[in-house]
Amino acid sequence: MIADDSKLSIQEKYADIAKRSLIRVQYSCSGNSSGFEESNLINYRTGSVEDLPKIFKLLGECELPYSDIVPGNQNFVVAEIDNTLIGCAGFEVYQENGLFRSLAVSPDYRNLKIAHYLIEKSLLLGQEQGIQELFLLTTTAGSFFDKLGWKVIDRNQVPEKIGNTSEFSLICPSAAICMKYQL
């Protein structure tokens, strides 16, 4: 434990907890997780246009593309602690289809299920907007999304509007894995 944590902000306390790996796998006697992912320390909410600079900064730090993100066409869910953005997930709406993209969590807060909650809340927001299928491209997270029920598909099987996005046509390499999720 930190010697004198009374002077630290909630964000600093949470960052310290996140860095200690034993906390990440600690379970209570009842078999439930220790509760950090359920903690009131993290605020999940729908992102706004005012969040875009912070989202772009996080995406850049995580080496994810953001140059084609246009206000109005994007929907974001963000995670924050003490008004500091620590995670985001976004999607674009194309009628009943969506392009899932921009899932990022600040390195200090990884392995705490924040990405899972961002995805869950994004799926709910997508359903509210009438999305029936989501598609994504990834070069690094295929097994992560596979565990969450996403299915690998051929890149040529995406709807035309999804295939014509800059994400599909310009930004992501042809070697990227294409996946689909049925809502």
C-alpha cells in the first residue's frame, strides 16, 4: 500500500491499485471478483463532441487510427476517473449495420475489464440506435473479440456501406481480421 495515500486523487489511488497485479486476480470468498470493475470510481457514459480531443489523444497513445473520425458520424462510450478519460469505444452507424472501432484503454488501467464494459455499453447503445450487426477490423485483438462472441468472416462479406468506409478501404491493412457480431 502507498505510505500516505490521503493526499492522492482517486485517479492516482486507482492507478496504484491497477499496477499491483495481485489485485487484478483477487477474488472474494463467495467467488465474485474483488469489485474494481464494479467500482464507483469509474464513470461510463456516452461520449460527446467535446470529448473528441481526449479520445484522439488516447487513440494516438494506443497507436490506433483516428484521422478519419468525423463528429456526427461517430458514437462513443467513454470511461473516466476524476474527469480523466481512461478508455473509449466507438462505432459508426450505417442503417442497421455498424462499424465498431476505436476500442482503447489507457495502459495504466488495462486488465481491469474496462474494455469489456466499454464494449457492453457500446452494444447497448448500438441496439438503441437500431443496429443489428456490427463489424470490425483488427490486427491484434482477434482472440479477445472471439472470446466475446464475435465471429471471423471474410472481409468481402461486409455490407457495401461498411466496405466503403475509410477504415475498410484505406486505413486497415488487407491482412486485418474481419469480424462480425449479431446484436
